[in-house]
Amino acid sequence: MREANLFAAIPLTALLALLAQGCGPKSSPPAAAAGQPPAKLERASSESELARVTLTEEACKRLGVRTEPIARRNVERTRSFGGEVMAPPGRAVTVSAPLAGALSRPADSGGLEAGQTVKGGEAVFLLAPVLTADGRIQLGTSRIQAASDVERAKIERDAARLALDRAEKLLADKAGQQRLVDEGRARLLDAEAALRAGEGRRELLERAERADGASPAEAIPIAAPFAGVISGLHAAAGQTVAAGTPLYEVVSLERLWVRVPVYAGDVASVDLLKAARIEPLGGVDRNEVSAQPVPVAPPSADPSAASVDLFYLVEITDPALRPGERVAALLTLRGEEESLVAPWKAILHDVHGGTWVYEEAAPRSYIRRRTAVRRRDGDLAVLESGPPPGTLVVTDGAAEIFGFEFGSGK
């Protein structure tokens, strides 16, 4: 009987050995481990909670996820005002016909349209003068006066040059003052500018006298005073115009002013020496530009609105702003205030304009938190509200986590 039981146990022992061998380690990983997702999304159990995104260690390395803390620090006080872009005085000019005559276009130029770019000194129109007897007398008188102005300007230039030489020699002998040298240079530059203007006027009048009744090829060029854009046309080629008739308007876009009306009671709180940040209205895809305060600007105010105008200069490198455009001007106020700040790279925008950050709740585990951004300050976002100071938020890789949570990530 014992032999029968022992014989019956042999096949059972062999079967157990085979099963144990089948559960042993294998050379290849299991199929479930090979297909493990790089990130896991845990849905919230209630509306008051937000989803949690957990990444694998490999996914964190591949995305280059980095975190930085939210901090509380002193920042400049700012306030946003409405502003208007405008051309500086003298940089928006209406060019008129100096004499009566027939207009034409230069032979090597095409059509002329508003919005066309012109270079400084480029001939926009050619004017073939048509003078009456009285006009010829007036032209001759003007030419004589222009020649007299040129001679007077030469005398003033020579006198300014002598005065400058004398001041420089006295300064070299340590018997003069630097202020006298600077004033002498300014006087010389002013005299030379007056001489160039007088010579240009004399040349124009002499050319008009020679071109009286001449063909269009010998006509007087009506050139653009500076490089800019034709903002308006009041005449066309083939038209005969009287003296003083407006021909076209040109505006320079290289440097623009922004006029910011500020309530008179708030002017004292504005730091007038700090630059302003100019941003187009609703300019999501257009970056803000810095504008320096204009040191010498015409005094301007509006008594009906009890406002005082502040002017800021914008150096334009691309056609980002246009004269007449309404913009938002962020002005710096006097003093500082304490506020929450976060890296700007950590701020995410949803389709409704809300702003969020991803808080690191645990290693490789992130929860989306709502923030209220007051403004941008360089690489930082100044927050109205958000997570407490010291909270680690995702900077690099935040957009990829955002895309994974809403189903658009890879």
C-alpha cells in the first residue's frame, strides 16, 4: 500500500517541478512592462480638485523637466494707462508746390500710391514751372534775397570758426573754459546748417528760373525731406498746380512718440525718469516694446479731462506700431511693493485666457494650479494670486505636461 502511494506521488512531484520552472525569470521583459506609458493621468474625484499628472523617470529626462520656486519679493509699482502713437513734431510733413507748374513723375519710377516707402532726397514729383510776368519778377527778387542770405551765412560761419579756434587755443593754454569751446562748436554747427539751407534755397530758385517753360525732363524735383512712408496724396502726375498747393504727406516711422494722458492728480506718483512698456491692445502675439521718456517735449494738457500728457520715445526696428494707434502704456510708479513672483516660463494660458502653473506635489507628480498674473517683468511674472512662496513649479516641460493632460501631447 505504501509502495502504491509512493508511485502515485511521483507524477505529481514532476508536475510541480515543471510548473516551478515555468514561473522562473526569463531573458525578455514582460509585455506589460515593455508597454508601460511614460505618464499617468489621475482624474479628480470632485470638481474642487484638479487632475494629477505623474511622469516616469525616463519621461522626465526626455522632456528635461525643471522646477523653480515661487517667491515673494519687492517689485516696482506699475499702472497701465491708455496711450496714442504719434509721429514726433517735424517727422510728419506735408510737402507743397513751391511754384505754379505742371507735375510729372521721374522717368525711372513707377506709379505712386499712399503707403509707399520713399528715401530721403528721393524725387516724388517733378515740377515744370509755369510763371507769369509777376511771378518772374517775384522769382528774381527771391533769388537775389537768397543770394544775400547765403553770403550772410558764410560770414557768420567764418566768424563762428574763428571764435571756436580762439576758444580751443585758450583751453589748450589752460587759460580758457570747456564751456566756451562747447558753445563755439554749437554756434559753428548752427551757422553751417543755415548756410546749407540758404544754398539749397538759392539753387532751387536758380533752377526754377532756368526751368521756366522747360520740358518735364528739366523740371524741378520735389523730393522727400526724409525717409518715410507716403501717408497721403493730394496731387497726381499730369496735373497743373498753383504755388503752395499741397502735393503729398510723408511720415517717418523710424522714431515714434507715444502720448500718454495721465490724470493730473496721479502725475506726482509716476516716476518720470523710468522707461514705459508699450503693448498693443489685445496684443497676444505682439511683444511689448520699451519707450524712453522724452527729455524735452512740448507742454500739453487737456483741461476738460483734467489730464497731463506724458511723452515716450519708441525706436522702431520693424513696423510694430502705427501713428494714430491706441496702445497700453505700463508706467512705473514711485516706490516698491511686495508681491508673489514666478518664472514667466512656468505660466500657461488656456483657451479662455486663464493662467496656470504646474505644482510639484511629489517627485515626478504635478498638479495644475490657477494663478492671476498682474503683469510681466522681464523673465518673471508678477502674480496677483497663486501658490504660496516656496512652491516648486514646472518651468521647462510645462507645455508638454499641459498638452498631455488635455490630450494634445505626445
